[in-house]
Amino acid sequence: MNAYKKPLPTITEDGRPFWEALKQHRFTLQRCKSCRKHQFPPRILCSHCGKRDIEWSEVSGSGHVYSFTAVHRPPDAVFQKDVPYLLAVVQLDEGPRLMTNLVGCPIEAARIGMRVTPVFDDVTDEVTLVKFRPVE
């Protein structure tokens, strides 16, 4: 693999199962065994009911675009070749929202509410990022 020059996530012990699943091209979220709600980002207790009864569950990763913007000025020189690109907040069908990139979507076609599905981007041997593309 080529040397990846963009920033990489800091993988904490709380989030390690999420990143390990992404490496296997699986999408997982934490779910509270007590209130049954999913959460993101990972943490040691439920963000809904406060209990520590957390488990990991595999989910589809499908959702919709909650918000987005087209980036025309890169935040750093390493993103220069990517502009313009779509930065989005995706609301997963399971409830949580996450910031991501929309790929395979012309800027003029992006819409709030647009259905999306995950795409796995193996950026290094150790890190796979999740991005989203429109559902066809």
C-alpha cells in the first residue's frame, strides 16, 4: 500500500471493536442491553440511560444524509487533490449520526434525506475508514 498521508483516527480501547470490524468490512455499533438503543461514538456507558450494560452488534450501516457540505477549500494540503468533495453527517437507521464522506455522488446530486450505504476504504494495513455512497 502507498503511504497514507491524511490524518488517521486514534483508536482507543473503547472503540477498538468498531475499527476491528471495519477492517473486516463489517459495520458494528454499541447497543445497550438495558434500553436496546445504539450509540456512537463508543463509550463505556449508555448515552441514553447511563447503564454500563453495553454490547457490540453488527448493523447494516444503512441510513440517510442528515446534513452535508461541499468542500472546495481543503483544510490541509493533503486534501488538495480531493477537492471538491462531500463531507456529510449520516444518520444511521439504528439512530446514531456520524461524520463521513459521501463518495460516488456528484455534488449537484447530493440531497438531505438521500439514502446511503457504507463503503469500506482500506487506507492502511491497520485502518479501514467507512464512507457512504448513495443507494442506487
